Amino acid sequence: MSCLIDSGYKGSITWLGRVINPAENIRSEALKTAEANFEGIVGESHSGTTRPACVRVSMLYPKNTEIRNTRQLSILSAEENAEIAESLGLPELDPRWLGASIVIAGFPDFTHIPPGSRLQTKAGTTLTVDLENKPCNWPAREIERNCSGHGKAFKSVANGRRGITAWVERPGPLSMGDAVRLFVPSQRAWQPG
């Protein structure tokens, strides 16, 4: 019996990119196609089978402890990005400013799809959802740099709409316009006590 069920939801990739030099800024460069291997998107600074622990897991490990890299990708929702842009008073929110790897359209409440869910393209490229991506100051700085007076509100406005982090379960190609299916865990929600 499968541990995953087809959610019935289908979306599509509307944007692809990769962060090249995060020491300078979080800005992504736009791509038309990308190759995803077991380390992430080829050429992406967040790629790798391991990574140093960061603030996301600070309650578990000291900073820079080597851990498995389940944060290979930053995947955003086209619909949630539009909501954030509207709340910031901007006509649109450029995914490059957010350090996005992929933007997907067509999934409601995307930021809250369950960890362990799979996003799969027709080619079979499969991405596993790790966690909700919490808003931080890096994108806020990029927004401010490009649209003065709009970046400071990003963290509060993007809360609950910042997308997810993910890792590559099955390598393969990714392209603009690729159809994506969502598979969610079949288990019930945790109910302690």
C-alpha cells in the first residue's frame, strides 16, 4: 500500500532560477531549463548532499554542523507571490529578488502543503517537500534595493506565504511550463495526547 496519495491537484512551473553567489545577495538568475540531480539544481549555491546547519535547525545543532541537505530548493507559489506583491503595494514580485529556485502556479495554500509531499513532473523529476520557508531579511533587502520603501514589510507580509524548501528525490530535467502533480502523505495529522 502506498504511503502517498495523488492530491488531484496539478500545477505548472512558471519560473526557474538558481542562486549563484549568496555571499553577495540572495538574488537568483532566471533559467529556461535546469537539470536537477541528487544534489539539487546544477550550479545552484544551495546544492549539495550535505550543508552546514543554519538558523532553521538551531534548536538541534550548533551553527555550521554538517547535516543532510534537505534545503536544496526554494519553491514558491505564483499565487502567493502575487498576494505578497499586492500587500507590499507592488505590481509584481520578481522571483529573482527572493532567491527562488522554482515558482509553481496552480496549488492552493501552497506554503502549507505537508512535509514529505512530492511534486512530480511528467518527465518523472520528483521533489520532496521539507518545510515551510520562513521569511527572512535577505529578500527584504533585495526588494528594498529594487523598490525603495517596499522591502521592510516583506517579513510580516510574506509570513505563511513564503513557499517551501525541498530536495531532489528523483533527478531529471525541469523546464518552464512543465506540468507538476502533487502527492501528499496518506497519514492523518499528528494528534498528540
